[in-house]
Amino acid sequence: RNEMTNPLVSVRLHADSPQELVEHTCSVLKRGGGMPAIFNDEAIIPALERLGIPSPDAHDYTNDGCWEVILPGRTDFVFQRLSLMLCLEWALNRGRGRLQSGQGDEVQADEAVTGVDTGDPRLFSSYQEVWQAFLTQVDAMVGDVVAHVMETQDDRSEIAPVPLLSALIDGAIASRRDLTAGGAKYRTFGLLAESAAHAIDSLVAINTVIFEEQRATMADLCNALDADFRGWGPLRTKLLAAPKYGNDDQRADRTGQQVIQAFVDIAAKHAEAHRASVKFPCGVATFSWYIGVGEGLGTSPDGRRASEPVSSNFSPALGRDKEGIPAAILSHAKMKHCDLPAGGPLDLRLARRLVIGEEGTRRMAGLVRGFVEGGGSIMT
């Protein structure tokens, strides 16, 4: 019985995994340690193959220090988190973060990273204009990251080469190059979207409340966001009532699919010219930084207040999944995980009273089976 939090213990499952293994996994998870993490071969292996990893290597994947997917013994892996919610914030504030513009008590430095000016959002007359502004911001953010990676990818070899580790990594000796100079068989740089649930929920709320139901104008929305909803309680209530990711809701999940597809397509566009030297797998992640991520974000159109935490990894926004654990699993499973080879975990908490005894273990195993068969990627 291992009760340490490190190293991470994980289990790989697939549609034909023995029931004994699934139930034993659940019996260990019932102890409350959050391990093993569950990886779904049915989603991850095809995603790696679509990235261009040959089948034998794709079948031999494992997790890095946390959960991000790597190919052991043959990969130089680095990652960067990219905030989808910040991209939407830029789209609704002419390329600047609301905290940077002076919202609330915190003001970021003038030299802080900004987006592009996509026009006055108060004048947007359709959801399509909001969507296009959001895509423009994502495109700029991803493009900047990929360009920076290509300019600096070998810098580590000049200041911190790792000859011993390189000797243990496939490709380095044959190529006579250090791991940090591109000697590994695979060089991968993960592009990991953070705050995804809030970006999805915010886009749905804008489309529903502002454009379909016409309960308010874009000017009203922007004023409410500037005020952190102070004095705009009724509008916040309407935004909170809009469909949310994590409830097996067709409208919310369709928007989620569109957001992930757009992110993946934009990443592929910028990565195409460099595919011979670096692979850029996409994923969805916050790791344990969801509090810090939220502290850097202004008010969100989904009803989230400025600086509040975001949801962890690819989980529903906290408190927004009203239809239970199965609905959260079903929503997560729809999010195009075949295009997310770096992974995108769904983090869940179960009431202990729901999994008491052997019957509880079987009930929990049913949830795990549903996750695997539905096409989810990683679950904790």
C-alpha cells in the first residue's frame, strides 16, 4: 500500500481491460489518495499516432512527472500553458487583460503581455464577431509561443547539457547530439490550454444571453465585466444560468468541441513548418496552478468573479456541473481527445458514502468503464 503522493502511480486501461484490474484500481482509489491516475489507451494511442508517432512507440506511452503524456526513454519533452480565458478576455477588452486595465484592486505592470486589438467589443453585433476576435487572440498567442520555441530550442544545450541522461535516451548517441540539442528520437513541445472550461462556458453565455435571448447588450456585458459584476447582479444571474460544460449539455459541449478544434487547428498551422524537428502535441492543463491562474484573470462572462480560481485541468468549472458525475464524464469524453496527445485530465471527487463496500466498488468501476468506452483521455 503506497500512500505517498510522489512518484505518481498510474494505470492504463482500455475497452478489454480485465474487470479485476478495474475493480482493484477503484478499491485503491477509494482510500482517498487520488492515485492511480487513469489513462485511456483508446484515446491516447490514436492521438499519438495522429501526431506522427509510429504505432509501436505510441503504444509504449507513459506519463511524465505529473500526467502529461510522453514516450519514455526517447523523448525530450517541454511544455507551455496557454490561457484560453485570457484570449477571450483580450477579445472583450481590445487586447488587454482587465486586471492590467485596472479592474479591482490589482493592476498588472504596463509591460505585461498583451493580445491584439480586435476592435471595440461594445460594437460587436453578433456572436460570430466575438468568436472571430477570440480566434484572432488564440492565433496570436500560439504563434508567438511556437516562434519563441523555434528561436530558443537549443539554448539549453549551451548552458545546461545533460550528457548522462542523453546517454540513456534513444537517438542521442546515434546522432552524437545532446538531448538538449535535439538528440532524442522525439523532440516534443506541449501546447497546453488552460482555463478551458471557463472559456467554453463564457462563449456559451455570451451567445445565449446577449445574442439569442437579447437579455443585455455587449456594452452592458463589458460594463459588467469592468465592474466585476458590482451593480450587475441580475445580468450575472442570467449568465450563470446559461448552459455549462460538464452537464452532458448538447449546446455547451458543442461549443467545447469547437473551442478545442480551433485550438488544435491553430497549433497545427503554426507547427507545420517545423514538423521535421519538433512536434507540438496539444493538451488541456492547469496542473496544480488553478488558483494562481485565476488570480491573473479578470471577470469572466460565465459569471466567475475577478481573480477567483479556475477549474483544474479539463474539469468543469467549480460548482457548475449540476447533473452529477456521469454527466461530467460524458461531457469530457466529447472533447476531441483524439486531437489531444499531450492529455487533458478530468479531476473528480466522489462522496465516500457512494462507494462503500463491494457494491460501491462495482459502482465506481462502472464510472471508470464509462469513461474509457466514452473516449475520455485521463481521469483522476
